[in-house]
Amino acid sequence: MNGPNLQPRIATVVDLTCARRRVVCVCNHVIFDGIVIRSRVVRLLPRGGAEALCRCKAWVTVPVTYSESAS
């Protein structure tokens, strides 16, 4: 059983010609296609970065860029 305090699983990173590298979960589901995070649940981490919840219930580290909008 997966609990909320488990460490995220290691994901496979595959080269593409997109804006960034695509991220694939250990269950072979594409979480990040180089442009879009394909998950309904994404948690932003206080130390920077983010994790997305895969359909196999594993947390997978995904790239996130923070920016401030000019008002």
C-alpha cells in the first residue's frame, strides 16, 4: 500500500526535441511530455520543483519553472 509519506519513485527521462525532456513513470505512463504535465494532481515542493501523481499512485518528479508575472 502506498502511503502519503513514501518517497517518490525514480522516473525514466527520455530525450525528445520538445522544450524539455519527457518524464515517464516506472509503469511506462508519460507524466510530462516536454511541454505539459499530464496529471490532475501536482504538488509544488517548498524546496523548489514539483511532483505529479501518476495513475499507478506513484509520485513522480516533474520539472517546473517559477516566474513572476509583471503587473
